Amino acid sequence: MEEAKDADFLMPEERKYPYKVKGQISCNLLKAAITRSAQNNETEVNKKAKALFNDHC
């Protein structure tokens, strides 16, 4: 199995909020990131996830 790259995460330094699978943006992972970041008060991550979702899904 291929390990995810740092660029596949919305918070790459902490490897949190994955949103890509094999280099492809996943709408399901973006939905999960939007929900989870809202629950954890991660406003910057939430904004980025929503922008990516609106652009790609």
C-alpha cells in the first residue's frame, strides 16, 4: 500500500485532515474534513476544505 504524501492533508505538518487518495481529491474526505474541522474549531482548515469542495465537487 502506498503511503500518503504530506500534500494529501489539509494540515500537512501534522498529517491531519486527509483529502486526497492516490493524488486525487476525494469529495467524501473533504466532507469529512469540513465536519471534523468544524467540530474541532479549526476555522482555517474548515475554510480551505469548503473552498476545495466548492471548486472540485
